[in-house]
Amino acid sequence: TQLLEQSPQFLSIQEGENLTVYCNSSSVFSSLQWYRQEPGEGPVLLVTVVTGGEVKKLKRLTFQFGDARKDSSLHITAAQPGDTGLYLCAGPPSNTGKLIFGQGTTLQVKP
Amino acid sequence: DAGVTQSPTHLIKTRGQQVTLRCSPISGHKSVSWYQQVLGQGPQFIFQYYEKEERGRGNFPDRFSARQFPNYSSELNVNALLLGDSALYLCASSRVASNQPQHFGDGTRLSIL
């Protein structure tokens, strides 16, 4: 069974601080996706990483896919209150359409 | 273009009842997947349908069933509701069945009393 472990589960920081969220697995994934979910809403796709070692940037967010395609990280620079939410990593086992999700990281950014 | 729409947004049921949740995918998307998200956890896969056929099933009991209609909309049915079925039920659509980014609706919040 392929599992995704996220850490930390909770993070409360001040505006302007940097943070990193990790997503780890013992299995290889063909790709990993990162979502952000706000209360009362569904997850919204932020990025998909496909190639081992790939780095993608989305404004102040930097996503990295591990060389072995077993892990990924999300780094936020100078966090803002608008970054508050639940961050989820997810990946498709084999070539299926379903997604396995990590348990999520709840981020709170205080002004 | 409209996103994935789900109805109802909230639902309260009692133990033993049955419930039907509905989902309309993004126009042009032929695959619909259902997920259950318990408070404080990531979503768990329940079903995937593509071109009206079941393409995947998660580790859920037979009380859970689903179907997809010719217009690609979908329904999730849950029978004999238990307290543990209380969760946010999410629907996601994609153009094809595999390796495609999924677009999620805002879910149906189901509460079992």
C-alpha cells in the first residue's frame, strides 16, 4: 500500500517567517500534486511535479520533487495571513486516476 | 466556465438512513471521482468513474455505491448510515481517467445524528 506522510501536521507562525512542509513516501510516485484547502471549500491544485529533482515556483511558494520521486517539499517564503489553510500532497498509485493524499499540514499565519 | 458543482452543500441524517449526493463535473471532463474527508485528515478515495464505468474503488464497505450518467454527472449513495460516515464528501473531475490533475468541488458536509 502506498502511503504519503506529511510533516508537520500543524504549523503556527508569524507573518514574514519562512516555512517548509514535507511529504514523504517509501514508494515511488510518477508525479505528486500539492493542493491548498480552505475551510468550507474543496482542495485547489497548486502544482504538479513530475520529474525527479524538479523545482517549481509559484510566487513565494517553491515546490521540489525528490530525485528518487519518493518525496516532495513545499517552501513558503515570507508567509502572509492569506497563506493560511490546509496543505495537502497527493499522488496517483501506478497509472491510476485515483489520488492518495497525505494527512495534510494545517498552516496558520498570524498577522 | 463553471467548476465542479455538488449538491446539497449540507445534509443532516440519522443512523440507518440512506443518502444520495450529486456531482456535476466541469464541461468536457469525463472522469468523476469521489472522496471522503474526515475532519483533520486528508481525503480518502472512494470511487472513480470514467465513461459511465467504474474504474477504481477504495477500501469502503458495500454500503457505498455510485454511478455515472450519460451526461457524466454522478451520484454517490450511502445506505444504512453510521455515525462514522459523518464527513465532507468531495467530488473531483478530470478530462480522462489517469494521470490528470483533478478539479474538486466544495463538497457536501454530511452529519449523522
